[in-house]
Amino acid sequence: MAATFTNLHEAILYFSDPDRCLEFIATLRWPNGPICPRCDCNKNIAFINTRKLWRCRACQKQFSVKVGTIFEESPIALDKWCVAAWLIGNCKSGVSSCEVARDLGVTQKTAWFMLHRIRRAIRTGTFAKLSGEVDESSIGGKARNMHKSKREDSITGTGGKDKTIVMGMVERGREVRAFVVDNRRKKQLQKDIREHVEAGSAIFSDELKSYGGLGTDYRHAVINHAVEYANGNVHTNTMENFWPLLNRGLHGTYNSVEPFQKYIDEQAFRYNTRDELNDPERFQAVLSQIAGKRLTYKELTGKQEGTALP
């Protein structure tokens, strides 16, 4: 569905009409007409205008546009959901739950839950293998703010004291992928590389010893950062450009990140769509992925056995 707004102000005015908001989301979810989320029937579906529900004559069940989506069982109006989706999709350093709570007139707890449900929607489930740059980064507090005993361990060594190790891969001109890993050891990093990078493709890394031996399966080139940052097309600058964006969100916007991977996925979504989509298109990309990704509060907080997010 083509957007008729170009910025957040126009979008808020557009969605102030509940019927227009409902139609917009329904069209994004069902471009070829409503489909019953209970029996998958796409025929004999009647719209009940007085209740803003659809009725499936095949299974005799009624359903709303929220059923089977991240909005399910949410009392929050769709226009507020749209504003939250716009903010998380387009704010380059992310948006905090406290700010969303003030903007939408909801509690911080509600805003936090809303943002995590949207993060679930924009997460990509499967990946095709790629080629390009690999790098890793320690995410955590700055060494100068640490106690002397922790500062020395953070500056030296392979892991970083009390820091989280994030592995990143990017194919130039395409997408970036980043995820939490246990350590920087060769066994860990090379296992992830072989899982995500196509065998025989070109791969660029820094001089970390854990990348040694990749030349048997890849066209592996190394850049020594102690000497230079680039040698022709051999560099990791593309991946290095992603880490500051991630850090600005983690240090400048969010005070606590749990589960950590969801915040990485959020930044990766914005980074991967930065050139090909504008703000309204990115907003629609978020809303087009709401189906089949319901997230309950018990699941998010780990109170529902066996369903805690990684």
C-alpha cells in the first residue's frame, strides 16, 4: 500500500482516523483480502462494521486485525502502535521506553513491552549465506570508568572484563549480521563464520589470531590495523562503521538491554534498510512483518517455562 505521508507528523494525522488506520494495517497484512487466522480461509469473509471485526463463514469465528500478530490481546489503540513502530524503525540511535511512554501517554512498562514486540517483528528468521568482512567487538562500559582492577583486565586479554562479545559480518552493498558469542576463541568465531559465510568466497578480517586457518575454505585477506586501515579493497571499515551506531544506541539511549540480541537486531534492521528505504517505507516494512510473531509478557520476562528469549 503506497504511503500518503512523508514524515511522522503527517503519519500521526493520517492515522488519527481509526477506520483509515485499520484499513492501512489490514491491507499491509492481507494485500489480497482478509484471511481467517484460525482456518486460513480467504473466502466468505464478512466485515462487521459496527465492531470492526471480520467473520469467517467457514469456521464461524470472528477475528480482528490484531489476531495472530504482535498486537494480539493488546488494549493499545492501533494509532499508538503505528507511532511506536515509526520511532523504532527510524530513530537511528533507537528510542527508549521512557520516551515512548511520554509520547504515547502510556506507562513505561507498557512502552517497554510494545518496543520488544516490535523488535520481534523486525527480526529476520533465516539468512542466505554471504561473503565480505568479519569483525568482533566488546560491548560494555568504558575502561576509564572502571575500577583499576577491572580496567586492566578490560584493556588486556581477549574478552574484556564484564563485557559482551558481539560477532559481526557484512557483505558490502548488502546486509550486516551481528550476534552475541561466548568468546573470541578460534573455535567459536570460525564456527559462526562457516555457518554464515559461503565457502570459497572472499573474506576480510583484521589480524586477530582466531581467524587463522580460514584460507583453507575461503579467499582470506588480512588487514593489519597497526600499520594501515585499508589496502585496496582489503579492509573491515564497513563492519567497523556499524559498531559506533550500535554503541550510540546502547550507551546513549538505553540504560539496560535485556535480552541483548534484540537490540542488536533492531540496529541491524535500520542499518540494512538505510539506503534502499526512506522513513515511510521503513515504517511500512516494520508493519508488514507483524503476523505470526506474537510475544507474550511471560515469554519476554522468562516467567513462562521454556519460552524465555535468548
